[in-house]
Amino acid sequence: MERGVLIGLVVCLLVAGVAGAEEDMGHLEPAGVGASCATTTATVSWSAVNDNHLAGYNVYEASAPGWTYVRINAGLVTSTQYPVANLQPGTAYGFGVVAVYNDGHTSVMGGPATCTTA
């Protein structure tokens, strides 16, 4: 990969908030990410990360056609489900989950899981 293309990719990921210097590939990402959509809501769920250093999770959402993932939770999520509201009917959505650790590192994004609102 050319250096300019690689730098552009890293910048895009940093802007999206999905990757960065804080990311540590050694930390486990959430597995089993799933999503269930209704007309204007969704429920995102995942399997718990079994790590004593886990602080919580961040949940990311993207919608068609751009599929740019943005964090949707204000504070760390400490359960393994997250309700999402105010979605547009008849729209495809993708959801991903990132584990956040006490040492400030994050995992790679688990998922994505997709569903389409009714």
C-alpha cells in the first residue's frame, strides 16, 4: 500500500473515532454483536468481554448509504445491550461495539450487525 493511501486511511479512522493510538490489538473485542430493528428503534446486544480491566463499551451506528460509523452513547455502557431510538423507518443500519479498558485502550470494533427498520 502506498504511504499516502495508508496515511489517508489512518486519518479517516481517527476522524471516525473507531481507531487510533489508544487502540490495542491485545484487548478482546466484543463478540456476538447482534441487532434487532423495529420501526424507529433498535436493540444492539453482544457477548460480555471477560477481562478484569474492562471499563465498559462504546456503541457505534451507521446507516445506508454512507455507512460512516459514529459513537451513539454519551457515557460508557456497562451492560451488554443498548437501546437505540429515533431511527428512520425503512432504513438499513449497522451497529458495532468497542470495548474500553481501564488503561485507556480500546479494542477493535466487534460486529458489525445490521438490521433494517420497518
